[in-house]
Amino acid sequence: NNNDGTLTNFPTDNSNWTTGKFNGGLLFGTDDYVNKADNASLSVDNITLSVWAKLTATANWQVLTWKNTDYEISVSSTMHPMFGITTTSREICDASDYTLPTDRWVQLTMTFDGTNIKGYADGKLIKTCPHTNSGDITDTANAFTVGNTTYDVNGSLDDVRVYNYSMTEEQVKVLYNNGSAVRFD
């Protein structure tokens, strides 16, 4: 789909490449991010956004992937997944009842169907937030990034995916199981 990004602020010796969930992943440090210029395939009304993350505990907010404020998956300073979209104003779906495990791969997925923002961890629904503002997801000309210069990722990321539709719970489970050694129903 021609959505390969450009590595930005990473070491020039390729030491940022690490064992990922699938083949190679990226180990992030201060100010590291992958940049993909805006294009029509990143402008969505409904969305499924997914990323595999292997994070270490941190006291800082981490933006894993986002298109500025259009949509994002981030992690709070207390290691709670945050799933966000902007329509007429910003909405964050805070999965504060779920704490991300550290030092192991976890798949985080967000869906938005125009009615609800749903957050998943390892294929399981962990939070549903009703869409309280009207309208579709804002479509800015901002780049899509993996990582962030202000809210650094502390760990590794792999297999970032953006779909222009909202997956069902069953589809999210299938997406997770495609990369899992253990399958669940």
C-alpha cells in the first residue's frame, strides 16, 4: 500500500533493529520515530489501528503510533493503554483497568466504528468508550508516525497496521491469533 515510513533520528549504525514479534522490529530511544507523509489511505472515517509493543516500565507518557491528533494508540505513565480519536474535539478512551505487562510482546488494537472507540490487548476487548462527539475522524495533513519526539517510546515496536474500517471483535481476535503461538476463541 506504499505506506513505508522513513526512520528519523535513529542511530546510523542500524543498532535500532532488534528481534521483533515478526522478524525485525525497531528499538526506540530518545526522539526516534518513523515518519510517513500524509496520503489518502491514512485519511479514514472508521479505523482499525494495531501495533505490537514490547515496552519497559516508565514514568512517562508514550505515543506508540498516531496521525497527530486524528487517531492514536498511546500508553499512560502508569502503563495503561490509551486509544484516541478527534472528531469535533479530542476523545481519549483510557483503559485504566488494564496495565500493560512489561518486557513481553503485546498487541494493542483500537477500532472506531462511528459509535464506539474500542481498545484491545492481545485480541481481547479491554475497554469500550461511547463516541460522545459528532462527526467523522478529523482529516489533517499531518504525517502518520510510529513513535514520537515528545513522548518517547521506551521499548520496541513491530507490525503497525492501519485499516480503513472498524474490525469486529472476531476479526481483532483473528488478527492477534495470526501472530500468536497460542490461540484462543
